[in-house]
Amino acid sequence: MAMRRALTFALCSLLLAGCTTRGFKSTAPGGDDTGGPSHSLRTVPSPVQVVGRIIAVDLLSLVVVIELAPYSTVPANIGGRSLIARHDDLRPTARLEASSYLRGRTVGARLLTGQPQVGNEVVLVPEAP
């Protein structure tokens, strides 16, 4: 019985000691040494908003058709906004100008520069504040 109490006590002390949280020291320059995370380690959402993927390109008329991403929200003033088409490795392939033509889950765009390809991801260029 004494052995059982000793094992229970040892197990409880290990569990309680393992559950304590410890702060970490910031390695970022200018970080605070209070043990908590510094402001430079916080994640910030990307200003780039994914619109969708290119499903058709007509190089003669410079028209690009974009299928909207499943959960994308298109701004009401999409017409005239700058868009960037890019590969999956985030290399830009073309600059587009969105049209106000929105039908179902597709939006039209005009090709300004570059060589877009079917399957390229399309993102909104962030507006300056």
C-alpha cells in the first residue's frame, strides 16, 4: 500500500510539473525579455486576397476568365481593380484588370502585361491605405 501511494504521488508530481508553462526568451532584436512572446513574433494576415484561378485565356482579344475560389469574397467595386496572376510558387506571370462582369462564380479580366496560363492563381493587388 505504501508503494502504491509513493507511485501515485510521483506520478501526480510529474504530471503537475509537466503542465506548467514556461515563457521563452525573444531572440528578435529589440524584443522584450519578460519571458512572453514579443510583438515581432506575432503573425499578421497577408494583405493579398486570393480571387480564384484562370480557366480561359484568349490572347487575341486579351480576355481572361477567372473562376472564383470557393470561399472568396469579391469586393463590390471589383471593376477596374488590378489583379496579379501567379504560379503556385508565387512567381507572377501577368497583370490583369478586372472587369465589372461577374456571372455566377466567374469574373472577366483584361490582360495588361505578361503571359497568363490556365490554372494560374489570381490575387487582388492590395490597395494603398
